[in-house]
Amino acid sequence: MPHVLNAWYVAAWSHEVTRDPVARTICQQPVVLYRAKDGSAVALADRCAHRGYPLSAGRLVEDSIECGYHGFAFGCDGVCTRVPAQSTIPSRSKVRAYPLHEKDGWVWIWTGEAERADVTTIPDTHWMNDPAWATVTHSYLFNCRADLVHDNLLDLTHESFIHRTTVGDDYIYEHGITVEVDGTTVTVDRLMPGVEAPPLYASTMGVEGLFDRFHATEFAVPSHHTLHSGITGRGRPREEGYLIKVLNGITPIDEHTCWYYYAFCRNFGIENTAATEDLRIGLGTVLDEDAEALRLQELALQTRPKGEHDVLIAQDAGVAKARRVMSQLLAAESVAAAGPASGTSEARYAASPAAAAAAAPPAASATASVG
């Protein structure tokens, strides 16, 4: 199962990257993360050029990482700086260095062609560092393919069944959605007027009665979802209400597992430590429920007969459009990988998600209302 490589993925929380090397597998690529002496984060291929030993099992010597097998050392740029057994360093003794960018508590990694990395395409996550917002964070290893997490976030009607005691209610699936596609960003918006706040939110907001509830999932394909959620007075603008920004960094490990980096940011009760703790526990329950549901789904899909496909309904419009965008990105990279011999001009569009979107047919920018 291929992954889109010309993209930014969350590699780790900033606090996880230290002077002690840490191993990660991202899009089936083993990576070692560490910090240079000046505090900057470094990512190298986690495989020594000498015999393939994992560099993450070695140690740092100044700003180089020393292989724990035969002592080959590699600098922050991946170039070998020392071979203990001889004075000359073979020209091929180097490992891949990955572009990194640190922002708002996350370390982002670019897994594709280094010259294509553009930090301006990293999603907005400023709420994690904004003093006007309080944040609860979690990290999970999900035993399912990343695509299932994307589908889960784009179709929130599952809340009515999986999360009944926390954020779910039957009224969620009773209201339709509006789907918009802008380049490689798919947004699924749902307005639920005149409803009660879900149990977890009501208890932390300290509210009763009927409100307009909303959630809009903004999926920056292929790796990040921002869920703009909350409640507001009936008929009132959303920005006047209790607002929530849920940041979801979904990073594939391999075809059956992924990392889930999660931040729940709110603009209410920011000094209320009890509410923060209640949310930490309650949202942990939500993620536990998602993890178990998707684990079971992954197992079931592994035995699905060839030729059997999902039966999508109107509420899956966002899922369908996001899958289309993802397929376009994967196809563009596949054409580029084939090189000039493919005999097409499409290879140039594999450089980045934005370029692939520009090459997409006009229908990819449609707006659909379903209900």
C-alpha cells in the first residue's frame, strides 16, 4: 500500500526529540531523530551506510550520530564524519537527511524529494501555543492503516454509536453535510441547530439548554485534519460560541499501523484545571474507542474478498472526495517515479500536493450538499 511522500507528516512532539536518539518509522521509512547541540532537530535515515545497523541504537558524539556497531559517524547532513578503522572516508558513506520543521510543539518531516519541501504548506496549528486557548494532548499508536483514521474523521456520524457517553448523540446522523474541495483540502461541514451540547462538553462548559452545534473537518490531504467544532447560541454566528479546534496529525507507519498525534484546543474555561483534567480523561476515552473500532475494522478488511468494496452513502461524500484527492496524489507520484520513459508530461505534477491538485480535473473542486 503506497503512501504520498511529497508531503509533511508529524514525526514527533517537540519534547520527544532530545539528545537521546529516538527511532520512528514514517511511511515505511526508518528514521532516527535527535537534537544538535544548538537545539535544532535532525532526522536521518535510521540505517548505517556501512552494514545497515540502526543508527538509533548508537549514540551522539557532538553533533554526529555514531553507529553502535562499528563506530561510523554521520553529521546532521547525513555525511560520514568518521570511520574509526581507517583515515579515509568512502565517498558513498552517507545516509539520507530529511527536511524538518518545528512548529507549535510538533516536529514535521518531509518524506519526499527534499528540494520540494515548502514549510508554507504546513497546516496552521497555532492554537496549541496561543495563551487564549487551553490544550489537551494525546499520542496513540493505532493498529490500522492511516486511511481508516482519515475516513473516521471525515464521517463523524460514528459519534452517535461509538461515543455515546462522551461526544455522541443521535441527532448527529440526522443532519446532513456540506462538502467543499479546494486544491488538496477537503472540508466537511455539519450544522446541528437547536440541540443539547454533548455530555463531555456540557460538563466542562457548564451549560444547559439548546444550542447550535457544529463541526467542520478540514482535511489537508494526506496527513492532517483540523476539526473546527463547538456550540453557539441558536441562530448566532459560530465565532460567538464555545469554540474547539481539534488538531489531528495522522502519520503512516506501514500498511497496517499509524501514529495519531492529537491536540484538543478550547477557548473556554482556559484557567479551569479541573475541566482540563476532565477533558483529558474524557477525550482519552474517545480515542480509546476510536482505536478499538478501527483495529477491528482493519482486521476485517484484511480478509475482505477482492472485488468487494465499501457501500458509500450521502454522509460519506467527504470520504469519497478525500479518497479521490489522495488517489490523484499517489498517481502523480507514480508517474513521476516512472521518469521520462513514461512518455507523458504528467510527471512534473508529482512535485507536491498543490501541483497535483492543479492537474486535477475541474470536478475535484466541486461543492456538494447531501443530507
